[in-house]
Amino acid sequence: MPTLTTNGIKISVETFYHDDYSKPAQREYVFAYRITIENTSPHTVQLLRRHWYIWDATNALREVEGAGVIGKQPTLAPGDSHQYVSWSPLQATVGKMYGTFLMQRTLDQQQFKVRIPEFRLVAPFQLN
């Protein structure tokens, strides 16, 4: 499980291939990912924005940027964690994602970026 800590904010990622939602005949392969955000810093922080880079083996690169994650801007006190699941369709059976979260300390409104570790998206049948 890819994990990375930036400024005391630990990001871990698990990935899943969704065979039920994928349509190989139309070159659509659906992957889900579970993100766990843990605040190991001494400060209360709020997640404000996300910025994703999504690449697949056809050399298609997409950027996704916006407020919060799945409609939420969670606030995490020291020791708290937040977990969510989202998904992304690819045009190939192999790809990767990485990006950043924009966080803000609630004490002084100082903003900082937290890196999301690069993770691979691979359909299980590609591993044979």
C-alpha cells in the first residue's frame, strides 16, 4: 500500500479493479481507490482542495482539480483520520495516479500542500 507523509499528514492508498463496471469492448476499465488521511501533526487541519494527475497506458493524461474530496472538506484534529473511496475510468488496463491535497491549519489559516503517493492501477488479468 503506497504511503507518504508530508508535514505530518499521512496519506495511504489501496486500489481495486471493478470488473462489474468495466467495459473492455469499449476500452473502459474502472478502478476504485481508498484514500486514508491521518493527521500525525500537532495541529488541527482542514482539507480544502484536491489535485489529481491520472495517466493510462494509452498516454492519456487527465487532471482533476476541485474543492474537497467527494463533496467534503474534512477537519482533522491531531490523531484523527478520514477515509473515502472514489473511482476513475481508464482507457487501458494499466495506469497510475498521483497528486496533492491543499490543507489549511485551523490555528493560523496557513495553507500547505500534502503529496498523494503515486499508485498503480492494474487490472488483475494483466498480472498473468
